[in-house]
Amino acid sequence: MLARLLLLVLLSSFLAACASPGRAYAEKRPEMSPEHREILSTGHVPIGTAVAGLTRQEVRLAMGRDPSQFSKEDGLDAWIFAPDANGPPALGGENRDVRTRDSGGIGTFAGSAAAPGGAQEPTFQKSTAKITVYFRGDRAVRADSE
């Protein structure tokens, strides 16, 4: 009986440790928009303006790492997340043609599927694309990919 209890405690501790920092951050902030909570919880950064309003800290949490490069484009700070040895960065883009691979990496937006009520929800596939997140001040304004 004691062994089972110890096993349950260890298993629950392990599962609690598996939650991503982005997910934990989003769970503590119910005031965040559903889109931002989804980005932080899943680590999927869709191209376009869905990231608009996220802070630099929140983008780091969503991506799970620091950018590989910093740049400036059209007066905006640009953080570039290139694929690395740990797999590609999270990326998304409506109806984008993205390369796929069978293993590793993080799911990426490849189109959309109808959700209840006619809303569109992203569908994901794996990609090796580079992501650039643009900031005005401390807030993201958009994300692009190559």
C-alpha cells in the first residue's frame, strides 16, 4: 500500500513537472485573450497578427527559447527563431505551403478546419521554417516565416 502511494506521488510530481513554462504562465493569467493563451500553452506561434500584444517575455515563453538572431526591419525590432538541433521553432500560417517531416519538431499551422459555430481553427503539421517576430517597443506586432 505504501509503495503504491509513493508511486502515485512520484507520478503526479513527474506530470506536474512536464507542464511547459508557457502553459503555466497562461494558466495563471485568465485575463489573457484565448488566442494568446493558446499560443503560450501550445508553443504554436501563428504567422500574422495573432501574436500582436504579446510581450517579449511571453514570446520567449511561447517559443521555449531565446531568438537565434536579433535584427531591425522597417523600424521594428525583429527576433529570428531559426530551426536548431532541438527541432524547429513553433510556426503557423493560414493556408501556407510548408515542408513537412515525419519526426521531431513542433506542429505548425497548415490550414484550418471548421469549428463549432462556423469558426476556423488551425490544423497543424511539422515544419522546419524560420520564424521572425516583430516588436514595436515591448509588444509583438506580427510574426512572419520563410
